[in-house]
Amino acid sequence: VMYSMSTNKGVKWQSQIMLSNNDRQDSEFPVADFSGTSTDSLAIVWRDSTINNWDIVMAVTYDGGKTWQPSKTIAGGSQSQHDSYTIVDKNGRFHVLYDEYVGMGTGVRLMYGYSDDVGKTWQGFKAVSDTSVWSRLPKGAYDYTNDIVWLSWKDERDFDHQTGNRQADIVVKKITDGGKTWWP
């Protein structure tokens, strides 16, 4: 995962900085959101391969992208984590949503967590989707004026490969109180 920035609307770009480890493992699908923050603290999340799994990794900058702290795993373990999404709100809270494979053939759940100290510590990641349903591909948006975090994902409760029924739904939830309550 590489990062570069421009201070003149893309006319000239600074040298790339490697955010992921150069460990010959795959680092994929980086996502950044700088729209909500009013500080120079920014975050980028991605999935990073381990020997048998995928983990969610984050890199943080406190100076608007000039220098970056070493990347660190924020969600990992025996399950496989994929497809992360991050939003930084105007209060400086980092919101992260990712999908986690529960087990082969048993489901994929969406996990959510947040950090109020620029990613140093996390308020436990918890399942926010039905754990018996394949819930994948999280996306989000931030309404700065109303301080609302919008999160959405693909819900595959009606998706059946055996019968050819490939229906899926999009679930949208909003957070109006920093992550304590989710509204349908």
C-alpha cells in the first residue's frame, strides 16, 4: 500500500511512501476518508495477508500525510477479515467497518469499531449484521453538517448459488451518536 499527496490540486505529486510492510505478503484494497476531520490526523485501512488469513491493518498520520506512523493490525485473529472501510468524523472519531468470515460456508458478518484516540486503542469490534447471513462489501459516507455516519453493505440472505437465485439486498444504517446506537 503506497501513499502520495499533492498540495497543488494534483499538478505535482510528492514521492510515494510505503504504508504496508514489505513482507512479500499481499496488502490489498486500501480505503481512506479525509472528508470529516478538521485536524491533520488521517487514517488508511486495508486488508493484509498473513500466512493463513487476512487481517485489517491501519496507518495513521498526525501531520496531514507528511509522515506516517508504522502500520498496525487493528483486527485479526483466527477469523479472516476482509473489505474494510473507514470514516473519520468531525469529532476526530475513526469508524471502521469490515467483513469477517465466520467459518467456511457458515456466514460472513459485518464488524464495527471506533477509536477516539486516532487509532491507538479501539472500542471493541462488534458484529452489526446478522451472523447467520452473508453480509459483505461495506461502504460508508459522512454527513458533516448533521454529524451522521452512514454505513451500508450487501446482505445475501436471499442469495442461493444452488438454485440460481442471486438476489441480494443493500442494508443501510446510520449512526447519530458516535457509534453507541444504530438506526435502521
